Amino acid sequence: MNVIKPYKEIEIQIDSINLKGNLRLAENSKGIIVFSHGSGSSRLSARNNYVADLLLQRGFSSLLFDLLTRQEDLIYENRFNIGLLTNRLIRVTELLVNYDQIKDLPIGYFGASTGAASALSAASQLGSNIKAIVSRGGRPDLAMNKLKKISIPTLLLVGGNDDVVIELNKKAQAEIKGICELKIIEGASHLFEEPGKLDIVAIETGNWFNKYLN
């Protein structure tokens, strides 16, 4: 039995590096959300794909891609190299204009765990080209020196049981100069694995992009 995938598999060429991606295209799309994954994760992240599927139902296109090649990922330190991951995210974002179906869409970032740091860092460099950001269980503190440059609407979603990350996000919120909301999802751990918690993440994310992605 063939399973119909909700996305198109694409390849993104950056210099000599070939990165694989999953591109979801919504009809009459409201915008495109570019996902930046946490350490050790990839375009195949079950949690991020789940959120992307629910965003698709709400009219948002999305791109999930591997920030690292398979060989690069074997080097553990690369997973926490925020500079490298930020550069990849910027380069891929700039290449979106090559796709006719999405080149005119407003762009938002969704960053998870350490991926939130690269999303925020990239947004600080791309300015008004990025319209809004959502962080899920993020580590924005890893981009603390960039946060004062963030002027676009930013939503920080953190699990209520994720005590250390809650405090890190509070410190980050104080640094961000633009609209920034911190929402704590009660009963959720760092990975939002509890029943229904990831659905809340998707709902809050969709609401944020509905409001600010324009």
C-alpha cells in the first residue's frame, strides 16, 4: 500500500553541499514557515512534521530541511555550532526565491530547542525579510548577543515542567526589543510528548503566524 506524503522531497544546493528538504505547499498559502531543528534532529523530526502537517491544514506552506549533511552530523560539535547552522538557514532562506510557488510568500521561522537559537540569529541578520518567529522548547539564550536586534514578533513556547528552559526563555524575552510573548504550556515537558501538548503548540503557532505573518 502506497502512503501519500503531504510534502514534496527536494534537494537544496549550497556551494558543494547538498541538503535534503520536505516542502509542503498549501493552496492559497498564507505564508511559508521554515523549520530550524534542534541538535541531532533533521527534516524527519516526527514532532516538527506533526506541527507542519497541522499548519498545512491552516493554510501555511512549510520547509523542513537538514541543516547538516549526514557526514557533518557525525561530528557532534556541529550540532551545537550555532554560527554554522545560522549560515545554513540564511542561505536556504535566500534560495526560496527560486521556487515560483513560494517566492512571493511572507516567511516565518519555527525553531525547536537549539534550532531556536539559529532561527533568532538568522532573523537578526535578515531583518524585515522574516516576518515572525515561533520557538518551541527553545534555547534562545544561545543567541543572547543577537536578541537586541530582534524586532519582529516572537513567540516563546515552553513546557511547564521544563524549569531550566523557562528561566532561560524569561531572560531572552527581556532582551528582545520587538513584540515577544512567553507562553508556558502546563503539564508539558521539554519535548511536549504528553498527550495533546503538541497540538497546543501547533494551535498557538498557527494563531501567531495568522496574526503576524503578513
